[in-house]
Amino acid sequence: MNWNQVEGNWEQLKGKVQTQWGKLTDNDLDIIKGNRKQLAGKIQERYGKAQEIAEKEVDDWFKLLN
């Protein structure tokens, strides 16, 4: 799976995202729409994490999908 497929299957993946990052709201997920940078940004915002850490978490989660 590549990131374009994540964007295309976002509706099906939102539950997995919310399981991983429970502080993300339904509204957050609707705004993100599968965009990797927006996902990392919302994780950074909701969890108070550094940008690099949030991006690494997204990358690690993405690897688990494959």
C-alpha cells in the first residue's frame, strides 16, 4: 500500500487511525482526509509531540498497514 491508497481508502482506515490516536476527533479525521502531513500535524497538536516524533509515529503506523 502506498500513501495514495491510504487517501483513497481513508473512510475505511479512519477507525484504525482513531484506535491508534484516540485523541483525534471525527472532525479531525474529516479534515485530514488521508493527508499524511495533516495527520502528523493533528497528532502533534493533540498530543503535544514534536513534529519529528509525530511524523515517525505516522510512518510506523503506515508500515503496519503493509
